[in-house]
Amino acid sequence: MHAPLNLQFRDFDEGDLPVIASAMGDTQVTRYYGLETTHTDALAIAREQLSWYRELDVEGAGWWQAICLNGQPIGAIGAYDRDEDGDSAELGYWLLPSHWGRGVMRSALPQCLPSVFQQLNLHSLVAYVEPENQVSIKLLTACGFAYEGLLRECTRRGDDYVSLQRFSMLARELECSTGLELQRK
């Protein structure tokens, strides 16, 4: 078990484009990320991602943060597709492979989730994970997300249909696990 890391979280900026490009250009990172783009150039994809992060924030439909270690961005965590009816959003994250296996995401999720819930005024946060992505399944379970079930062949990746497992966390579950009282807007 890794000790919690002292991570920082901040908005992405133009200076982060090389890090985003490195991640979005790496098939290990994007294998389960669900990246949808017409671009093939990693820098163009990075610009598209940065624009998407900003649009989500402006529209109130999501919020993404750079995960920083020693002041340097090494990954991202955020929520998107905020649903007004259920006050819910989808969780997403990525991490540069050079930081895999060091407990970064295991530290990042509990540190960042209270801000995600508060920023978007959420009642729940859901994560959809391909069954083959055992690392994310273990991460979500360890961080207190509840397994809700399997959605069979519910989306496409290229020419194939893939199944997704659904996990969720309610605001009150986060409050219980962290001892923090979330302020709803």
C-alpha cells in the first residue's frame, strides 16, 4: 500500500499542451479513455482536449483539473456530462504511464473528489469502466465507489461494441468516507 502523495490540483493552461499531447498520443493512456477525435496529431488532440476542458467549465457541464506532483502536471481528473435532472456527472481521469503503479490515482481521487462534487454541485458521480480495465475497477472500489452492474455492449469503440461496468458514489458516501460536509449550492 502506498502512502498518500502530496498532490496539487489546478486548471489546465496552454503550457500544459505538451503533457496532454504526450498522454493523448500514448495508446496505453487512451486505450480505455474513450477518446473521440478526428485528429491524428497528438498536439492537435491536446488542443482539442484543452478546449473541451474549458468549454465544460464555462457551460457548467464539467470540470477538469491537472494532477500535479512537485508542481508538474502528470495527469488529469475531472467530471463531464453533468445531468441537471439527477445532479450527476461522469468521472474521468488519465495519468502519464511513467507514474503508473506509484499510488498517484489512489491518492488523487480522495483528494480531488470533494472539490469535484462541490464545483458541480453533484448528488452523485458515476464511472463507466470496461471489464478488462481491472486497474480502474480496483481503484474505484478502493476509493469507495459502489459497483452497480454491467451494461452489455452498450457503446462502440471503433467497429466493436464494448460492455461497461457502472460504478457510482453519492455525495453522502463521500462525506462519510472523508468526514467533510459538502456545501451544496
